[in-house]
Amino acid sequence: MRTVAFREMKHGSREDYLLLAEYERGYVAGAPERVLRALAQLDAEPLLGYQVTRLEHSLQTATRADRDGADADWVIAALLHDIGDVLAPTNHDQLAAAIIRPVVRDECTWVVAHHGLFQMVYYAHHYGEDPNGRARFADHPYYQACVDFCERWDQSSFDPDYDSLSLDHFAPLVRQVLSRRPWEPEVLREGEAVGLPPERSPRL
């Protein structure tokens, strides 16, 4: 394998950086496969105490989104919303949002980035903490989407009897969405509140 000549970046030549750009293109193209492996790792590094694994929770959340007729951005947001649990358990939502930010609608990224706070409405009072911290975002255009994401797809997806779709089912969509050209304005649609689709899947 060819390598650069420099030992400090400031000494790099044009040839060095063209070589790195060539390698980086291939590395970026491999990101969807690394994300799929990271999702699978949620089973290998379990968070104890729940009736389902973190992977099953992720698949269940995405399956509910899919069965509600959600678009690709929402399904990917649902599938990857907890992918940060292994490496960033105290701010997993921010890590997940960083992964999808360049290639999905801004609304979906914001919801993923804030779902940890919004989910606290269901349990924070048991720890003597404020369950209503999300209220400070009540005027945000994506507020209701995050409320709905948590209520309809996230908090309800810890059911060991739910018939989730497999990771193999979602893999083509992961490859498609994560292979989009990053930072395209027509994809990001910043400030546009679309919301979740009407609920149609049974909440069983």
C-alpha cells in the first residue's frame, strides 16, 4: 500500500494529499457497511435489564416506522437512533445524530439528537429528576415530531413478542441513504417540519 511521505501534516505535498483523497473516497463509500456492523454490535454489547436487546429495540422502532409508511429518512432515523449506546452511553443520541446528519432531513436529525431528553418524560420522575425538560423546546418547529417519534415508535419498542423486520431487511435502505451525497440542501431541507406520517400500524 502506498503511503504519504510526511510525518507532520504541514509538510505534506499535493501528491500526498491527492493520495489521501483517493483512499478517503473508498473509506467513505464503506461507511454503510461499517454502520451495519455497528448495529449488529448492539447485540454483542448488550445493555442489561431490558426484555429485548438494543438491536431488537432498534429493529422494532424501525419496523414500526416502516409499517406506518414513514419515508426513508424517518426509517433510518428510527433504526439508528440508539446506535451510539455502545461508545457513548451518556450522549448516545448526539452520536447517532452525527452519523445521519449529512444525509437525512434536518428534522430527523434533530429528533434523533433530542430523543434522549424527550424520552425522560416516561421515567425521570422515578429518579427524582425533571421529566419535563423537553418543555424548553416547546416552540421549536420539530418539537411535535420528537414527541410523536418517542411515543409511537421509540418508547413502545421494548416488546419481546413484537414481530420485527430483520436487519437484512433494512440493509439496502441503510446502504441507499448513507451513500447519498452529503450536505445536499434538497435532502437536508433545513427548518422544514414534515412530521411523522399518520399512524397506521397496530400498537401491539
